[in-house]
Amino acid sequence: MLYWFNPLKKYATFTGRATRAEYWKFCFVVVLGMVLFIILIIAGGFRNSLVSAQLGTIFSAIWILFMVIPLIAVGVSFQLPISF
């Protein structure tokens, strides 16, 4: 099953319970996306291509803005059953 895709289907749902696999696989996809955009920024900087570096920066900002709400939602639903 596509555990990493479930938080995107439940974009801002803070109810329910996220499984461990769902939480970690989604975190892995978010980090992998950021690593790819950082590589794009660095590669554009080495080639002295300002356009490539700017596109990498713009896409990474969009990626972060798009992923922050599902990342918080899956984090909250993963941590819900913890009792103090």
C-alpha cells in the first residue's frame, strides 16, 4: 500500500491514528524531495546557472509549503495515543 500517499489524501485531517509505517514513509518522501531540490540548487550553482538555482529554490519553497500541513497532521495523529 502507498503509506506515504495517505497523508496527502487526508490533507488536514487531525483525527484518527497514523501507523508507524505511514508516518515514517511520509517523512522519508518529504526529506527525499528536499534532498532532490537541494541537489538541483547545488548543481545550478556549480554550473553558474542562475536559472537552475532559482528554479530549485522556488520548487523547494513550494514543496515545503505543500507538505507542511500533511506533515503536521500525520505527526499529530501518530503521537495521539501517548498518555502522560
